[in-house]
Amino acid sequence: MPIGSGARFVRANLNPNPGNNIWAAMPGIDDEKLILKPTAPLVNINYSNAAWTGKNRCSATGGLMYQVPMPSNYIIPNSNKNSSAVFLLKDGRTLVQTQPVARCTAGGPATAYAKFANVDLYGAGITGAHGGSGLSAIGGSIRLGELRPGTTTGPRHALKVNVYAKEALYKCPTRSACSRWPATTSDSYAVGWYGSAGKNAPAAMKMGALLAIPGSTSIASLGLETMPAKQLAWTLQNYGAYIVDDTYAAGFDFSAEDGPDGSKRAEFKRDWGFDMNQKVQGNTAWVRDIQRIMKALSVVDNNSATSIGGGGTPRQPLAPAIAR
């Protein structure tokens, strides 16, 4: 859904140098495992309690969670990343989402920790495997084929970002005050962590907040140096980005596709000649552009189920219905 003419904006007050840490990700990339291969062989996903403890995710510690289609040669190495995953089932419409997923041997089973309700591809598409918000592991991801040379516009859909919640989010006194629609939850540690290191986060800055560049802001006035940043700014002004997770370490992340069809990071590097994921310390044109974009972001404070994007006249035409 595009941003609407009725959007009411509140400054996000994001720190372009999160945590005042030169090693902060700027931006980081939250790789999402998008495995949309409904005719691939069925693979068992077994329970692993490794989660984010640092233990090896390759070995199961429990029984069967799901059976999902996955190409036999596709491997997801052990890591301590979010590793959200989505699988399209044989019926061509049911999405299975889980986190964090690992599959360390070609042809072997996979493991995961968290189980989420299945989602209908033809439904609202809101919920899923971003554990910090309960939001989708596929909606909002920068996909292969997007943010490429040859156009001045970016992806024609809302994006997803992770923020340094300790600094960037509202210091919520109760768990229910830590999130807002469309988020269905917040991190289990939210109270006492969100906003505990910052003094400038408005009450609007909660898990699930829709960030956007107000329409009154001229993109040209931002002084962006790189074309992909100009494309991102177009998307953020016309569609915005939802806060879906906490970076936990200082940083600012976008979600991007990584799956059997390829990695958005790799495609970006081939297209533009520099890494999509960088750090503040690099002080490159791309880093400076992401920082400029962060400073330009506000919260669409009246975003709700009845006024998506703030309501009113959409800035862009609505997407056509999904059709087979």
C-alpha cells in the first residue's frame, strides 16, 4: 500500500550514527531465505534450540516442525543471524515461515527454532517470521530484480528495516506499549531495553512503526550521491518501510532476498560495484546516503488497519490483484 495524502508525520529522530559507534552497520542487510519452489522435494525441518545462543544450528535437538519444498542442493550455513525463511507449498498459495533456519548438508534435513502460523499468499500478507514484530518474512524484502540500474524509481512496495531499538524506539513502560499496528508483538526483552540508551525517541517510534520521507520533502534536497540511494528514497517517500526487528548491536538494516535464485547482495554488488552492506566507519558515498535518508525519515503516526499509509489519496496506483 502506498503512503496516502492523509498521512500525519512525526519525526523519527533516528541517529545516523547508531550508538555513536563507527562500526555500526550502515546499512546492514538482514538476509531472508525466500524459498519459493513449490515443486521441489519435500524436506524435514526439525526443531533446534540453538536459536541465537551461539550453539551450532546444524544439529536438531527435537522433532519434526514442518515439511517444506526445498531444492536438494540448497544449503543454509550455520550462523547467528536472524535467518528468517519462507517456503511456498505445493498448492501455490500457502506460505510457511520460520526462524532461524539452517540446512548445513545438501539433500539433508533443516532446522529451525520458532514456529509461526501459515499465511495465505492471497490474504493480507502481514504476519510471519520476524520474531521482534510478528511481521512477514517475505513482504517488504528487497527482491532480486529490484534496485537495479536503468530506472530512477525504487521498489513499488513498502520495505522493512531493523533499528537499534535500545536507542531508536520509544522507552515503553509495558509490553503492550512497545508495538503498534501492524506488528503483533515486540521483543520479549522490550521493556527495559527499548529506548534505554536514547533520549529522543518519540512515542510514535514503536515496533511496527511505518517510516517514510514526507511528501513535502524534496528528494533532490537530500544531496544523495548514489543512484540506488535515490531509488530507495523514492520508495521510502511513496511506500515507506516498517520497523520489523531490533538490530540489537548498533546498526540500521534493510531486509533483502537470499535464496535458491540468488542473493540480492551479490546482484547489488554486480550492478553498482560496491557492497550493499557497509559500516559507518567506511564513510563512503553509499554510507553517507543511507545516513541522509535516516535523518529524513518520519513516522506515519496515523497508519492503521483502517487508514493504511495514513489514508486519503495514495501517492501511487494500487498494485493489481495477484493472479496465477
